Amino acid sequence: MGLVDQSNTLHSSSKAGNVPGTGLFSRLSRGVGHFWPYYVMLLPGIVYFVVYHYLPMWQAQLAFQDFRIIGPPVWAGFKHFAIIFASPIFYQVLWNTLIISFMKLVFVFPVAIIVALLLNEVRSGPLRKFIQSAIYLPHFLSWVVIASIFIAALSPSDGAVASISQFFGLKPVNFMTDSGAIRWVLVISENWRSAGWDSLLYLAAIIAIDQSLYEAAEIDGASRWQKVWHVTIPGIVPTIATLFILNMGLFLNAGFDQVFNMSNDAVRSQIDIIDTYVYRIGLQTGEYSLATAVGLFKGLIGMIMILMAHFISKRLTDKGVW
């Protein structure tokens, strides 16, 4: 065999992965070795999801068992699901969850997009940094602190809202005990806490838009509003679609911490949600199997809503989670 034939044979076997060091495993090893700092950075997040999201899935079988502190659990089939579906309280908390989640989807989800669009139009650097710091700060406050702030601000006796109402000759209203207003308090407080922080993803998507598109639009005589409508918004549609689909998976997460800290006897019937219901029957009354059944039902609905949102988004925008 000539030298040229040997070279061609070696080249062909190298393409086929027969030469040591050119196989899939070797390439993966080199990739992991080269990017190992990034995998180390991912490790805490991976451990968190494995411990708190994947391992607990095994205990979902408790929904089909009668839990016993002493001795093995006894198989109960769909007994606990029959109990929760026969309970009028469950339908009340499910209805409350759907209403609150829908209100947040309509009046909270778009606000972060609007905030990102407005921030992108702020040209002054110092002013933009000040606004960003001001609207990001509430995200780092716990709901215990935020609930205390809103309870104090909405107090009918000495709250800021009551003082403003009295200044204009209006009668103060105790919004925290008003069953007709408490859901809007949840929406407003959620916006105050999360709208600024959630706008970060949209701002990142806006920054990634090709600047030549803005230059072309400006050459065509587009106004600032027209550039936002025809360049910025279409450029962040994939991000909006992805986050919307992910939020649909969390649709029944109406906010346990928020509701728990803002709830009281006067308005509990209006804002009692699935998560607070599970907390009561699971941790307070010890009905662990019943609470697991409710949680499993909630997770199943979340998965169905993710799939529905994905296929609808694929049909309308050709964008989805995969």
C-alpha cells in the first residue's frame, strides 16, 4: 500500500471515530474538561433540583396509600382523590386559585414586559440605574416584610392610603379585610415585588436584538414608537412565549407565601388557595396522604397546561419550549 493510500485510510478511519481520542466519549471528556468551571457553577442548582424536585417524586405514591407513623403504609387506591373531589371546600379553594392565578397572569405577566420596554427607552444612564435599583429592590424582600408594609400602608386609621383618602374627602377603606378588594391587593403587591426583577430577562432579550434593525428602521423614517412596535417587540417574542409557557406550568401556584402572610379571617374565603389548603390538611391536621393527593392533582394540571400552552404557542408564533 502506498503512502497516499495509507494517509487516505487513516483519514477515513479518523472520520469514523476509529482513531483513539476521536470518539464521542473522548470528545465529551475533552468538552467537560475544558468547561469544568461552568459545570461546577451548575452543580448547586443541579443538587437543589435533584433533592427538592426529583427525589420527592418517589413519595408521590403516598397519595395512593394510607400513611402510618408506625408500620408500613397501606394501599388505598384512589380513596383520597375521591375524598377531595367530594369536598365542597376543595372546589372553593380551586376556584379561588384559578381566579387569583388568572388575575396575576393578566395583570402581572404583561407588566414586566412594559417595564422592560420603558426602561429601554430611558437614555440617561444615571436615571436608568436609579430606576432599576428602585424597582429591583422589592424582589429581595420576603413576603413577611412586604405584607407588613402593605398592612401598615393600607391601615384605615393611620395608613398612607387612608391619609390620602381623607385629604380628598373620601372615607378610608380597610382593604386588608375587604373581601372585594383583597384579591387586587395581591395583584398590586405581586407587581410591586416582581415586575422590576422579571423585566431583566426581557431587557437581556432587547439588548440581544441586532442594532442594524433599528438603524434600518430609522433610515426608513420610523418613529421611536414604530421602532418599538416593529423591531423591539417582535425581537422578544420568543422570550415572551417561553416565559409564558413556563408560567402556565405554575398557573396553580397562586403564591403560598403571599396569601399566607396577607390572609385573615375576614378574607380567607376569598383567597384560600390550594397551597394553603394543602398546608392545613397536611401539616396542621396530619392528613399527609390527602395533602399529597391534592399536590399530585395540582402537578398533573400544571403539566397539562404546559403542554397546552406549548402547542398553542407553536401554532400561533412557531415558538415553544422545544
